[in-house]
Amino acid sequence: MKRIYLVRHGETDWNKLNLVQGSIDTELNSTGIEQAKKIAERLKNKKIDIIFSSTLKRAYTTASYIKSYHPQTLFETSEKLNEINFGEWEGLSFDELEKKYSQTYLMWKDNPDKAIFPGEGNLDVVMKRVKSFFDEILQRDYSNIVVVTHGGIVKLSIIYLLNLPLDFYKKCWIGNASLSIVDIKGERTMLSLLNDMSHLTSEQVRPII
């Protein structure tokens, strides 16, 4: 059996301000650091064969806290795990997007699986790199895999691994420093945990936006 631990990075100031981060290389804020420590503590007694991280600092730092409890565990980064590139949307607030890009943003908000957006263009394009990442790592001889990445990529990972329709993207929320688990046993793939934040304090859990 293979177990994949999907971890979203801790909070950044841009998360707090509801700004689109995408490919921008933001860092964890003080809350994000505490969240990263909490998810690291949660996983400290788990058997982990390898840790993968996005190359962006907010994910890499979160992954590094997990790695600190597993000094002998392999650690790799992959740009395929970087957040969706939203081009000229990045750095804008959701309110600004609604005013400046009303039609395209509302399509993204209501039907992200059908939306066309700046940067990478659409979710099918992003899914290609997510698929490429998992197709490669699942061929390796690792049973317990930690993947530290971003909200959009966690969703697409779950969609790909469970062969779900792309419109599942809008049906779940992935919080900062949350844990989701996918188990693969032969031909059977199961979502064993989704967006669990029980390791965080109530003050560290951001409301759904």
C-alpha cells in the first residue's frame, strides 16, 4: 500500500489579506510558522520514506519543519508542485479581481473547471504537471510519501489520484497547514482524510472565503 500525505503550506501575509499569490514566492508569517510546527509535530511519529515540496518558500519552509523530525528521510523539491500561475491576477485582492476582471473572475469562482485565466490559462494545463509528478513518483519504491504544496495543487492531486471530475475543484476547501491523506492499495484508491486541521488551534484556522 502507498500512503500519500498531502499538506498545504502555512499562512502567509497574502493569505491573511486575501490576495492572489499563485506563483509569487511569499514567505510564511508568524502564524504560518506556528502552523508549520503543528503539522510537523503531527507527523513526527509517522513512518515517512520521502518528503516532496514545491520550490516556493511558503511550502519549502513548511516541509522543512516536517523534515526536522525525520533527519534521515529523503527530501526533494519539484516545480510541478508549485501553485497555479495566475499571471496578472497575482497580487490583487478578490474584491479587485471582481471589479477589474468581473466576467473571467466570476467564471473562475463559479466554474473553475471551465474557466480561462491569465498565466497557465486553465486547470487542464495545470493538471498535466500534477499528473506528470504523480505518474513519476508512484513508480518509485516508496510507501509513505509526504507532499507539501498549495491549495490548488492539493485539490488537483486529489482529483487526479481518485479519478474525480474536474468540477470537484470548487467543492472542497483546503486550509493552511491542513492534512489530507490518499491511500492506494492495488487498484483501489481511497481518500482517507480531507482538509483535517485538528492539530491547529481555533485561532490558527482561517475561515472559508
